[in-house]
Amino acid sequence: MNVIAIRQPTGEMNLPPEEGGELGTFSLKWILAFLVRRRVLIAATSAVVFVLALTAFMMQRPQYSATALLMINAGQENVLSQNQMITNNNQIVPTQVVDSQLEVLRSSLLAERLVDSLGLMNDPEWNALLEEGQPAPQLDAAQTAAARQEVIDAVSDAITVRRRGLTYAVEVSVTSQSAAHSAEMANRLVELFQQYQTETRIQSAARANSWLAQRLEVLRADVQAREAEVERYRAESGLISSQGTLLIEQQLTDLQTQLNQVRADLAERQSRYAQLQDLINQGGSADTIAAVLNSVVITQLRAQEATVARRQADFENRYGEAHPALANVRAEREDIRNQINAEIRRIQTGLRNDVDIAAGRVAALQSNLDALRGQLTGGGEQVVRLRELEREAAAARTVYESFLQRAHEIDDQGAVTTAPAQLISAAVPPLKPTSPRLSISLVMSLALAFGLGLAAAFLAEALDEGFASSEDVERRTGSPALSSIPRLRRRELRQSASRTQHPAAYLLERQMSAFTEAFRVLRTTILFAAGQPKTQVVAITSALPSEGKTTVSLCLARVSALSGQRVLLIDCDLRRRSLKEVLDIEPQVGLLQVLSGETHWRQAIYSDDASGMCVLPVSGSGFTPKEIFGAEDMSRLLAELRGSFDLIILDCAPVLAVAETRVAAAKADCVVLVSRWQKTPMRAVRAALRQLSDAGANIRGVALNGVERTAPGYYSYPSYDFSST
């Protein structure tokens, strides 16, 4: 690349907590990335473990398994539960009962009985202290007990109990080196289980009978005492009862019933009397009154009056007014009317007397009812106490009757002779060994190999403090991941026409490549970050040396210049002066001479013909022990350069290696920290970010450099490089 001298022309950062050994979020995306990253380690570990495990499995001694099948019945041992009694052969056995029986079959108690029953203490297969053809060693009591327990544990491990689906059928399997011995042990274990269940049921019934007999005596005495207290209190208080109800309460009920009937009769009589009075006052006719009173006498008199009225009308038509016959008829009719009125008055008087009599009966009954209520109210406390005593006596009797009924149930249950478990199929000696089997050994070896391979990969992942992806950067540091810069392979660099074969030269030749596009993304993220002020001065640094920060600075400057910006790249690494080596220049003057006033910056910068950017390097004798970035000269230089360039990039030294980097970074508008993919320790990046934040630098984010393009989580356009077309 040809470069010539140009002629006269931030806030405090909140870091997430330390994550020592943390493996990240276990999502599907993370798992896929993890498997790809650690595929070599997983494959190598799995291969070694598979060979060793398969060899170990196939070298084991043959083992035989014999299985006996039995059916579990209901649990008779629960003698105090009515629901657990065997009433018929179709009773449903609760799942908890079957599970309980399975635990009994697996128990060390039955294993101990099996050891004693078959004399397994003298069998070299189970007793490790015995050797075939050798006499038994002499042991003391403690050693004998320990050896016995080891045999019991070995026998327990050889027993397998399994339920067939959701049925009540249970498979009891025993594994041994002898086929006949395994069948004998399985059948004997089933027999011991049946004996144990029978013994348990008998013992439970005996204990329950003994306890219930004592309890019934206590409850019987309590019921008698409480009922005697009720009768005694009733006699003392005079609260006589009949058929469970107090006499005074029965009298009150009867009087209330009579009072309701008398009141109804009084209301009826008052209604008839009031209706008659209304008819009389309104001048109602005799016919209407007769209909209301339903009087036979008035009805007959009205019929006679009608007959006389017809005769009167006949006489009036035939005779004159002074005729004696007409006068007699009129007198007879008047007499009938008087009789009707007299009958009405008599009925009216009778109705009034009936109303008075009914009212008197109501008053008398009400008086008697009030008197009885007064008596009952006066003895209210006694009644309340009596009711309380009666309730206590009734509760005591209920409990007593319940226990008495349970005692009878247990007596009946003791006569049940149904076996707790029925043997359906006895175990027979197997013809083929159950282990070792090639198929099972292969599966187990593969599972063990893959499991240990994953364990080794997880261990390596936990010990690896590098960053695996952009999401990993953001999660572990709390800073934005600005860009993922892909790693250029050697064959890609060898294709470059430049003799330096540097990534910066590759960027110029492959401007449509994913590598170049990563820097365009970085430039866009830096310059157009949401919520950030205008960015003109950008400091590029890293936590440790050899992170690629100079390459990133140079490539970012070239991409920005190619986009049409006026770009100046300043070498602020006074110790290494990497820019002049990459650009192959030997400046006579540089940044230090500009800051000291020996020369103007326009005479010290170089122009990159290929991209159009400008470079302010450090001269050959660049290092000085003086503090130059903290002085006002650096601030004045940057202020002057802002007027001539759109973007100023400061290539700073590593933060943790050089103290002056924090001072230079604080003068920039923002800082970008470069971290190498899976190389830079997370603790170093966090320390660098903390120091930059303490210095007042505006940290824009982290650029992940050297990312493997085949790694999960890296994205690029699949056909982006059109340079060959």
C-alpha cells in the first residue's frame, strides 16, 4: 500500500455480578452453540470412554435372573379401616396399598429372612469373605455382624420388584450367578412375603382388639356418667320431658295451635258481622241480606211477601183504594216485612254475640300462652344447661357406638382366611444369562460415553472465560455488543494482491465481503447509536495486548473513509507504534512533535491513497515518560481536528497494560473495547470496562474480534461476497 505525506492543504457503568464458572442460559440456541464449540472434546472423550466401558461390561461374569409373578390382594393389615376389609373377590385394591406391598418386598427385613432361610452366609457368591474350597475365617461378633449386613445388602441389590403397568400383578426377580439358585431365591422370597403378611395381619388384629377393648370400657363409662347427669339435672330443675321434648314446650305448642284456630274463627265472624252492617247501613235489599246471611227464615218470608205482593197488585187492578180486601192484603204484606226486619235484627245480634265470645276466647288463650312463656323464660338458663348436657351425652354415645361397631368388624375380619398375595407363576431357572448382553452393553457404553463427554465439555465450558457470542458479551459485561468481526483464514489472506497480506488490505480488495460488512455494522452502531450525542472522536482500545485493536482501528477508518467521510486515524499507542509498521511508513515527525509544538498537525499526517483516510502516526522516537494525553495540548489538538475531520479514531494502547489509555479514552466522545473471540478472559474485559468507567470514558460497547464464521450465533449474508463476479 502506498502512503505519502500530505502537502499543505460520559456516566458510571453498572457491571453485572461475577459469574465464575457459570455456563450461560440453557436454551436450545445455547445448547446447539455449546455442542458445536466443544464437538472435538466431546467426540474424543466419548470414544475413549466407550471403548473402556464396553470392555468392562463384556468382561463381567454371566448373571441369571429368575422371575416369579404374584397378585397383590387388599391390605388386611389395616384392621381399623372399614374400607380396607375384604368383602368380595371384586374389591378394588388402592394404588397406595400395592405400592406399600412393593416396598415390603424390597425391604431389608425380607432380604434378611431370605439370607437365613437359604443359608446364604455360607455361599461364596454372596459372602465375599468366603472362597471356594477354603475354610471359613474366624470372626468375632462385630466382624460377623458386619459380614452379615454386607450379605443382606448384596441380596437386596439382587432383588428387583416391578409392577406390571397399572395392574396388581407384581414381578419379583432375583439375579444370581446360578440359574437354579436365582429361581430358588425368587420363589422363597415370595413365600417369606406371604408369611410376613399373615403374621402382620394377625398381630395387627390382636393389637387392635386389645386397644379397642380398653377404649370401649372407657367410652361405656363415659356414656353412662353423662346420661345419669342429664337425668339428675332434669329431676333437680323440674324440666319434665315426654318423648324427648319438655312438657312445658308441648303445652306451648298446643296453646299456640288453639290460639291460631280461635283467631281464625274470630276473623271469620268479624268479617260476616261487618258485611251485614255495611249492607244495613247502605240500605241493602232483603234479598241481598238473605243471600249474605244464608237465612232460611228470611228466604221463606221473602217468598210469602212475593205471593202477597202479587195478590195486592191483582186487587189494586180490580178494586178501588178503599176496598177492604186491598187493605187486608196491604196489612198482611207489612206484617211480613216487619217479620223480615225482626229476623235480620235477631241475626245481627247473634253475630255480634258470636264476635264477642270469639274475642273472649282469643284473650283467654293469649293470657295462658303468655303465662307459659313467662315460665319458660324464667327457666331459660336451666333449659340451656339441660340441652348442653343432652348434646354431650349424645356425642359420647355416638363415639361409643362407632367403636363398638368397629370392634365387631375386627372380629369378623379376623375370620378372613384369604391370602395377602397369591402366587400366579413360580420362578423357573432361566436358560440364557441376562448379562452381559452385547446390545445392552452397547447402549450403556454409548450412554456413559456421551454423558462423560458432555461432562468434560461442560467442565471445559465452565473453566473457559472467553466470550462465545455477542449475547454472551452483553450478558456477562452488561455492555452492548457492537459487532462480530469474522476471522480471516490464511487462505483468504493469501488471495490478497497486497504483499503485506493484512486484513486491512483484504478489506480494500473485498469490499463486498462479510469481513468488510462487519466494520460497516460497527461504524453504523458507533455513529448512530440511539440516545447518544453526536460522535466524532472514537477511541479504540482493548483489555490486553494482541486483541486486534490496531487492525480494528485501521479497518474502521478505511470503511468510514470509503463511505465518504473525512477520517483521521491517530496512533495513541506510544510504546508499540503498530500503525507505522502495518502501513509500512517511517515518519520523521508524529503525534508527540505535534503536541510539543515542534510542527503543525498538517505536516505530520499521512494520506491513504486507497481509501482516502488520513493517519497521524507516532515517530520512531515516540515514547516519552511525560504525561501527554492529560495535558491541554491534546484537548486543543482534538478541538482543532474536529473542524477538519468528520471522524477521528484514536488507536489506544491496552487498558490494563498502559495507564495513559484511560486518560486518552476520556477525551474521546466514546470508547470501543475490542475483545478476541474465545480468547480474552471475561475478568480482564470487566476490569477494563470498570477502569474506563472510573476514568469518565463514555463506553459505547464491545467489538468481538476474530469470530469463527462456522460458530452458532454468527450471522452473515449467505452470498454476500460478489468480488468474483
